[in-house]
Amino acid sequence: MTYTLVLPFHSDLTSIGETVRRAREEGGPKHGVREVLLAHNGRPLSSEAQETVDALVAPREGDKPEVRFLDTTDKGIGAGYKLGIREAREPFVILSADDLPFGWSDLIAFERAGRPDFAIGSKAHRDSKLVGVTKLRRASSLTFLTLRRLLLGWDTPGDSQGSFILRTSVAKALVPDLVYDHYLCSLELATLHLQRGGRVVEVPIVVDDNPHQSSVSVLRDGWRMTKELVELRQRMKRAR
């Protein structure tokens, strides 16, 4: 089985070079990654940053995957995901992050689970191994899960912010109905899939590293998140 790896990024290039190296050296030969999509989203890169990214672009060489640069002026990880899904060519697509926080543990667990149509590399899975997760982060995650269950039902995934591994045809069918460009895009994907009768399988992960601080503020974003969850619930009810 072969995969497209989508790496959304905005302006921080701290990790993406090392991630591309890992994808070329490990992802292709060992795990079937055949293309890596650098999904830039937001304002244009500086000329220096663009040169750095352009230097990562590469053709497929033997088992080493092709690396392509994609660009959208829409800002947000969801915008990057949507761009990557539209351009994905392999049978399955991995929606990850530019620092590949779970290494290949999510992909290994996905294959052990029998390659379902829709899987989440889930920090909420009982077999996941986590490091560096603060008490505040755990508390905010639990609050977010409680809100999701109240508004979207008990089948909402335990972790909607992990990596996503989807059959590409399934992902492409969901993209036209996606609204959010930010972090709620992941939950929106899962909710739409469930609403259409699909199944979401959460698989365990191992957190390799977590060098980036989350840009989500519990206080600043909590009210907006609640409003958007209510809106998502209303959209799902209208679509029934």
C-alpha cells in the first residue's frame, strides 16, 4: 500500500527540512510513502524562506518519495489539509504536521488495524505513549472532548487533533463540504464521515517529540470553539 504524506505549514520552517529528510530516507523505503506534499498556507513566504522550501522539492528516486510544493493564500492547518487532499495521488493520504510528531507509529498502527478507510493517530488511545503533555493541555483536551460529546454525540472521536490517515477517495469526497480552514477541520472531517455512515478507527501513537507550542489559547479560543461546535452540530442536523 502506498501513501501521500501531507505536511501543512505557514511560516515556521524549524522542522520541515528534517521531516522531509525522514520521509525521503525512512518513509519511502520502509513505509510506502510515495509523495510528500508541502502544503503552504497563508501569506506568501519571504524570498529566503521560499528558496529554503524550494530546495526540499525533489523527484521520486527509487524508493525515495517525490516532494512537491503546494500553496494557498487561505491560512490554517485545515486549508493545508484540503489543499493536500485535492492534490494527493496515492491510495491513502496521511494528514500530519510539519514536525511529524508521532514519527511512523501512527502508520504502523494503521496497518496493524487492517488499513481502515478512516483512522486517527490518537493521543486518547489507551495504548498511546505520551511525553511532554502538560496538565493544562490534558485539562483542555478533556473539556474539548466533553463539549464534542454533548454537541456531536458519543461516537465523536476521543482525539480529533491527531494525525489522520484516510483512503484518498474518501477524503476527496468529503472536501467539498468542509468549511473550516483552522484546527477544527480535522473534527469536521471525522464528523462528516460519521454522519455519512462511515467508521472512524482510533489507533495508538508514540509521541516522538513536541518542539512547537500550541497556538491555541484555552481562554482566547474557547468561546469561538464552542460557537463553531454548535454551528457544526446544526449543519449535521440539517444534512440528515
